[in-house]
Amino acid sequence: MVIPTLPFRSFALFVLLLLAAIKGFGQKDIHTQDYSQEKSFHSDGSKSDDKILVVPPIVISGNQTTHPNVILRELEFAQGDTIKHSLLNSALITSRQNLLNTGLFNFVEVQLQHNGDSVVAQNTIYISVTERWYIWPFPRIEIADRTFVEWLRDPALSTLNYGLLLSWQNFRGRREELHLDLKVGHSEHIWFSYEIPFLNRAKTLGAIVDVGFSRRREAFFDFYKNRPLRLEFPNEHIVKRFSANLGFTYRRAIHNIFSLTFGFNHLTLADTLIALNPQLSPSGLPESEFLSIQGSFTHDKRDFRPYPLQGRFVRTAFTMQLPDLVSNKSPNFSGINFQWREYAKLSDRWYFAMGLHSGFSIGSNRQLHHQMGIGRGIRPVRGYENFTVFGQHFVTVNSNAKFVVVPYRKARIPFLPGERFGLFHYSLYFNVFADTGYIEDRHFGINNHLNNTWLASMGVGLDFVTYYDIVVRTEFAVTRHNTGFQLHFTAPV
């Protein structure tokens, strides 16, 4: 089960920014562009849109930590390239979006400046970046329930986990990432990961390694009415897991990336859990060891990944689990997953988004941890977040119409010096949504009424977007089975 994190960094910054933004609403000189309404850059003065231009020198400023080559890697052009005049403006805009999507900067400006009488050799491309704060040692609190609203119905402190997460982004100024996660409480966990996006000089190959160990005193052993049935031993860890993964990425084109990950897992379950449900274990035994292979291809050309308004996202992935190393039993499992999301501008203040997410598994696949569906790693049908709807095959469709209530604006927090925290952007969107989905289940549908049932919902929401990829989303959804409010910290589609 995925145990969500209560994002204290996001929530604390949200409260701080909301207070500052209220003051900024009345300002007239504030920047009001949204993410897809970029500046129009100057041309070279030529009357012919088909004229071939030579990309002039590129000057970068503001990168106190980030290596220049990391920035140059995200540009749609390089110094000395030839480009049609008609394509230059869009290349500058897309390059700015690429740099923002690295997650390294709060603000980016890309401008072509003329230093003479429209002579290309006298022009210069200036790139100005405002770097983020990259080292985040902050307390971590997690809740055992899948959503924050669900936990609020019975806010028991015993279901909380406490810890410290050390996150070092842009390590060595090379866009590398280090993460160390320590956690105690309802469950215990230690996890380390190191991501290197650029292994070679061409910056096309990358790697990531992560190692983790966890143990829990509580675990679910089955589902009833699409809610987990839990077993808890206050003085005994009934689930122990060690995992190690090594992944490689290949990114030749800026917007396309291939990945391949090899994993090792060692799982130990209490005899009581196995007695209640042998399908919890890949081998059917208290102890299991297995290898896994995962691969994916991703095409991502969204204008702003944390909260896209225009663009496209496509991903296809496969997962294969090899036979158990302890029992030598075949897992009879492999899965394929497909995602597609489209974002479009309808008018100055209206945007539309639609997403499709589907997956199917191959094999007998009766083990609970292999099941796919809402609450198990896929984008939910909104309104059903508090349920676990699972099976062997699924499809969901999410649609969203957004109205810009407060366009993209900049403001300052007077008592915070510098631009990494003192200068921020914010925007507010009203959205109307409609979702649907179906999860096909051949094994567990008797006691779970939402399996093998068309799910549908509609509702309205309000989204607040600001720097450091913070999205705070409130929604009211009406479904075929219930109604209610939800609080989320990710984009709706």
C-alpha cells in the first residue's frame, strides 16, 4: 500500500505565500503572464521568415551552483546552429520551458538582444536563471491512511510516522539528486537514493541507484467493500522488506527518455499473515526473494510539469517479475501500462486537459501486491480516493476544464531576503472535472463491490499554484456511490 506523505514543506510554504499573495492582489505592476503566454522575443529585423539565421553567442547569468553545460543541455539550439527565422521565437520559448521543467529554477528568462543593426553576429542570447534552494533537511510526517481527509476522520497519533528526509537536489551543480529518508513510529524505514542524469559527455546516459529497508507492525491482509482489512501487532514487526534497484536512462532528444531498471526484493511476512492470506507472498511462504525488470519510454512536452496548461505527455511501461529465488515458483506476472495526457488552450482564460491511463497484466496474477487499480499507483477517478478498487486490468479517463481566476503573478515576501524564497509566483484556477474508469477483476470481486463496476464522477475544484512545484488542490466530487471533499498536492490531470 502506498503511504502518502504529509508535505509539511509544501503546506508551510503555501500558508506563507497565501498571506503574501493577498497583499499582491492589488498591485498593478505585477507580472501577469501564465506559463503558456511567454514573452515575444525580438527577431533579427529580417522581413523574411524563411531566412536562415546562425545562433549567436549564449550568455548565462544567475547560475551560482548549476554548471553551464546543464543549462545548455536543455536548449533547443546551440551556438553556431542554423535555424529558420520563423522558428527562432518558438525555440526560445520552448527552451525556457525546458529549463523550468528541470526543477532547478524558480524563474527563467531567455531573450535575444540586438547589439547592432540586425547583424546576426552582433546579437546575443541572454539566459537569466533564479536558482532554487537545493538542500532540504526537514521533518517528515506520514499518515497510514491513503488520503489526508481520510485520516482526519480518525486522527490517531498512533498511525503517524516520524522521521527526517534529507534531500539534496542539484548535487555538485550537475542536476544530480541525493535522498536519505529515516523514519520511525507506526512503521520504520531507511532509504537512500542517488540519481546521476549525465554519465557521458553527450549527456544522454544516466543512472539511479536506490537501497531501502522497512518494517511494519501493521499490514493489510485483504480487502472488504474496497477498504483494506488490517492486522496489527503492537510489539512485533510483521512485514520486513529489503529492496535494491539499479536503473539506467537514455535521453537523446530533450523530450524523450528511455529507462530500464533492475530490482532485487527480499520480503519477510509473519506466519499469521500468511495463514490469513497466502496470496500476500509471491512464493506463498513467509520468506520470498525475487528479481524484477522494469522498462519505460516517456515523451514529455508539457509547458510546466507541476501544473501543465499546454502540451502532451505519453508514457508506456512494462514490469516483469522473475521466479522466486527461495521457492523457485514462477510469479506468473508481467504488466504493461500506458498513459496519455493532452493539454490545450481554449481562450485567454480557459484551458482543457484530458488523460487516459490503462494497464493490463499477464498470468494468473492472484497475488495482492500485483493488483493494479485506484489506490495502487494509478491516477484515480476523483471522488473514489478513499477506496481501493483493484484488479488485473484497468482504464481511467480524467477530463478537466480550467478557468484562470488569478493569472500568473510575481510578488515579494518583504521579510525574506534574496530571491530564492523572497521572490515567488502564484496563480489560482477554478476547475470543472468529469472522470470515469473501470477495473476488471477475476479474483477478488465477491466482497469488493466497486471492482468490475463502471466508476464515474464529476465536480469542481480550486487549485493554487506557486513556486517550488507547490500545488494545493481542493475538490468537491459527486460520484455514483458518494460525495465529498478532498485535499491534494498534485496537478489534477
